[in-house]
Amino acid sequence: MSEPKLLVLAADPLPRLGRLTGKVRVAYADEDTLAEQLPSADVLLVWDFTSDAVRRAWPGDGSRPRWVHTPSAGVDRLLCPELAESDTVVTNARGIFERPIAEYVAALILAMAKDLPGTLDLQRQRHWRHREGLSVAGTRAAVVGAGPIGRTIARTLKALGILTAVVGRTPRDGIHGVRDLDPLLARADWVVCAAPLTDDTRGMFDARRFDLMQPSARFVNVGRGPLVVESDLVAALDKRWIAGAALDVFEQEPLPSGSPLWDAPGLIVSPHMSGDTVGWRDRLGEQFVDMYEAWSAGRPLPNVVDKKRGYVPMHDDSSE
């Protein structure tokens, strides 16, 4: 029997697949050649996980890979109706990004509490102006998204003394349901969005929800850009409905230079980097190699996405 074919939707730098040498035929595709190569592939590695090429290429004639892996937390860039309804198994990179993202969220909250952006601005102006910062201990946070990232964020914030509530799709032990979201927003000093992007969550943070928040509240999004109605956030900051915000993800990436978000008062903009720490690509490659070896040996794959929901269900979480 011939070796399986692994098709990689390429991006620089290419993944390191060392242990797979001689065990699999590796081919590379770009956005222009993906569609023609899909029928001959057994496995698709979406190394360029910022691309929408899979959504465009998947519908069509011919067979399709039995397994698709994306080295990212979200799967919204690749899921299309045809893939969702197929027998193809989809997996993600659960286990890689949780702690770095939680650290980044904690850093943002501390930076806003201590007004580090203001300190840096004053330093550039060579202007000495004493101010008072906020103590985060005893403040309240609402973390929206009860997956591994959201729960790791919650544990990290609790370690800072922040009283933290987690909101998920359905209520369960230690997790609030969607019905509790609005009352929690009204009490929170920090609102952190780490939810997956689905039809139910798209645009969930809009003018109505920003209006519910306290004038002293700060908002952080490390989930997906389209979870937020960006024009409503700009208006909320302009009108001082909320005290500040930090976005690491955006509806359009890279963020256009003409976007009003750049100049929104009290907004910290970062270029989708919250989960990316030194060596992260190597860790993603190692994770995929481990998963491929399990797949080729007939063992169950971890991190299997429920394609109807758009994320990995809780029962697949080894930390539970």
C-alpha cells in the first residue's frame, strides 16, 4: 500500500515534520493550487491558518481528505457547510495557546489598571506627572467563553485576586449560562471575550452590551474579531460608556491604517499576538507530528472539533 499523502497549505516558515520523514508523502499547496490537490490528499494540514482558502476550495468534485488539522484554536476560517456535513475529521491546536493567552490577558488588565500606556506616553514627552493606579485584587471579571482558553484566563485572573465568573454556552458546575451574561456584564470591572466565533456569537458585543457595562469597566477581546461590532465599541469609547478596551483580534486583519480603532480613546491595539510566544511554531509542528502518529496507528485523535458547534466539546478536555 502506498504511503498516505499529507497536503500542507503552506506558509513561511514551513512546519518541521522530522519524524514523519519516510512515513508520508508531503506535498505543498498555496491558495491557487489547493483545490486541484485536495482530491489526492489523505490529510490536510492548514499551516496557513489565517487563510480562507479551505472554505473556497473544499466544495467541488472528487474525494476529500479524511482528516483536516488547523494549528489554531479557532476553526471558523476553514469550516464551510460542505466540510461541516462531511465525514472528514477536523482537529485544532488545543493545548498550545491557553497559557500564553491567559498571561497576555493578565498583562493587559494590569497595564490598564496601572495606566502603563499613560506612563509611556508621559515618558516620551519627558513629563513627570504622578498618578494613582487601581488595585486589581477584589475587582470583578466576566470571562465570556468556557473553553480551555477562557478557563485558563479565569484561573490566572483569580490568582491575581480578581473575582472571576466564566460564561459558557450552557450552565454547568462553575460555569454560568448565557442567561447570566447581561447581569454579570453590569457588575464587571473587566470583561474578557474568549468565545469561539459561531452564528450565535457573531456580533455579541454590540452597543446594547457595551451600554450595560459600568463606566469604569474595561473590555478585552482575544477571541475572534467578528465577535465585536467594532463601530459600536468605538462609539462606546468615544462616549465614555466604558473606560477602556484592548483588542488583539479584528474583523479585518491586518487592521487597515484608516480604521477608527487606531485613534479610539483608551484602546490598546495589538496585532493578533496574544498566543504567540517564542517557539510557538515549533510546538505546533510537534503537536501535529504526535497527532499524525496516533492517526496512522489507528488511535483516536485528540482535539476533535464538533463541526456543527464549531469548537471542541468539553468532554474532549483532558484537564476535566
